[in-house]
Amino acid sequence: MSYLWGPIRRRAFPIIERWRTGSPSSGGTLRIFALSDHRFHAIAIRDTIVFSGGSAHSMLDAILGQCKAPPSRPSHAGPPPASPPEKPKCCEKALRGSLDDFLQGQAAPLFGWDAALTDDLISAGRNGAIDPRLMAAIATLESGHGSTLQFNNPFGLQPPNRKPYASALSAVSDEGANLSRYVYRWHEDTVAKLYAGNTWVFQSGMPPWPQYVEEYPAYCVGTNPATGKMDSEWIARCQAGGRTVAGFLSGMAGDTANDPRPGDPNNLTYPCPK
């Protein structure tokens, strides 16, 4: 039989079997219990048992089905090698550099609007599972390279209640949430779909639902502001804008060493592991 040496902290769970009781040579009491709640059994074992040798691991494997621990290093082997940097941090560092380079070259005035714009874009992208480079490309187009901030917002969408955003951070955060809805709920998961120019399309349904949505609106809707109606010229303007955004996004390089892929108009998901 394998042994576990050391005390087991008592828990308020019924014991369904006691495996062995004895007094090991190292002192203390050897007790191995199988508890009725295996989840807390595992926690109790981890929290309170100090074990050594392969036999303890073998018994844990037999009782709990846990993975085997790696073999211990010989004392003469020296310190373990340093752990590599965490991949998400390395990826986001490379992503930050890509965003900075793009925005400084294409929309530098936006840093006067939000000095922390790069970090805010990454945070909003991470929260919404959206590539922050897409947001940077959209902001560059919709703000005229940082020259126009309608409603304190460079992204082109009207804020709730048509009131200016209270802060740059709230505008960036809202953009991330909006794009997440377009991409994941409305399945507009490419730049071409976001800038297709289409609007809501409804179809008649059956009671109690008199109509249902057949097509959701694009990010850019081809409505003529003078008439308030869809217009082929304005649809074409949306589509041309989409080609510009796609070009901006495609021009943002990736980093093969640290994982962020190059900007891709057909993949709008967050490019770093979380």
C-alpha cells in the first residue's frame, strides 16, 4: 500500500472509509480518508498534506484520478530555469506597439483627445473580444484622421440619447461593446459586412410576433441625411469607407514571436490569448 505522511485537517464531511491508521517513524499520525465529497477531499489533501516520494503521488492518482506531479529536481541541479514571460502580456505589448505606430502616423490628433487611447482600445477590445486595431481603423476613417469628434466620439456611431460622451474612455468602451454586438450577435464578422450599407429589414410573422428581423443594420447605414431614406449613393459611400477601413487594418503588422496576427478584415476577434 502507498502511504501519505502528515496530518489531515479534519473537515465536516462524513467519512465513508478509513484506509489505514498508524504511527510513521517520522512522527505524527498517518491517516488516509475517503470523504463523501471528493471535491473537498482534493482540497483538504492539497491544503494539509506534505508528502514525498512517488508512493504518495501514486495514491493520489488512485484515489482522486489526479495528474502526476513532475519529478522533483535533484538538489545538485541548481535553481530551475526562469519562467518565460506570460504570453498574453507579450502579445498585448506587441499589439500596443502596432496601435501606436498606426495612430501616430494616421490619426495623431486623437492622442490629444485621449492620451491613453492605445491602452483604452486594448482594454475595450479585450472586454468585447474585438480586435482593437479594428477600432483604431474605424476611428481614423470616421474622424477624418482625428480632425472631427462629433458627440465627443471619433467612431461615427451616435451615443445614447444623442448626448456627447462624458469622457473619452466611455466612448471607447461603448465602441467595444457596440462592435461586439455587431460581430457576435448580428454576425457581421467582416469589415465588408460592417460597411455593407444595409439597414433593418423586417418580415411579417405570426402572432404574438407580428414581425421579425430578417436583416440587421450594418455599422455604416447608407441613409441619405437630407431625405432620411436609403440611397444607393450613400450605400456606395459606406462600402467605399469599408474598403478604407479594411486597408488600414490589413496594414497593421503582426508579431510572429509574440502571437498577435496581422490585422485581418475577415477576422475581427481579439488577437491575443486572454
